[in-house]
Amino acid sequence: MLSVGIEDEEKWLAEGIAGIQHNAFYMHQAMDANSLREGLKYSAQMLSELRTSKLSPHRYYELYMRAFDELRMLEIFFKDESRHGVTVVDLYELVQHAGNILPRLYLLCTVGSVYMKSREVPAKEVLKDLVEMCRGVQHPIRGLFLRHYLAQVSRDILLDINSEGEG
């Protein structure tokens, strides 16, 4: 019976990875075409794969790392978009329209990191906003990984805040 559960989990992981790869492919095409809305659409669909409750923490980590790698590319795209006439504030507002809460929060953290690095507003305010929103995820594994992602993307910013004496 245990082997059936492991086989099922392997299948669910493979399906999740395939979903991430599929949507990441179209997200990259949209980014190459400078299509912000299409890029956001596919990135939200990609991040929807992280909404699963079927995986153990170990398997969820594997899925998360695939999405994490793609989110790094998206962060670079957001930095470039802010140089091409779309303000970071507009990006921050735009990602708040993602359909599901988990993809929305990952996108907010990604844009939020670009927003904080831009120094258009105090990083402390944006970070406080993001931390409060991330607390809303009730599922223990999904919440843990989301907060880990926020810590990763804001790591350099936290060091800057601490060295400046703001925090």
C-alpha cells in the first residue's frame, strides 16, 4: 500500500513539473516578445502548480525549486520592464489581479523585491506589506515555502535595511 502512495506521489510530482515547464515555456516566449500581460498569465498558471496538497514536503521542495528558478527569470524581466516605461508601482498593482491567492503572492513577492530594490518607497513598508499578506496562507507546507521565497528575494534588501539602521 505504501508503494502505491509513493508511485502516486511520483506521478503527481511529474505532472506538476510538466505543468511548470509547459507554462514556463510560454512565459519565456511572452517575455521574449515583451508581452507583459501574457507573461503574467503564464507565470500565474505556472505558479498554480504549487497549489497542490498531494505532495510530501520533500517532493513539494522539488516542485518549488523548479518554480523558483523560473521566478528568477521573471524577476529579471520585471527589472527590464521597469526600464521600458512600465513603472514598478504599476507592476505591483497589476500582479494583484492574479486569480488565485498563492500565485498572486508569489508574483507580489517577485515584483516586491524589484520594487524594494528600486528605492521608490521605503523597503521596510513594502516588506511589511508582503509579510502580512504571506501570513494569510493557511496550508503549512505552502505557507512555509512562500515565506522562504519571500526571505530569499528580500535577503539583500534585509541586509541593506539592517546596515542602514532602519530595522
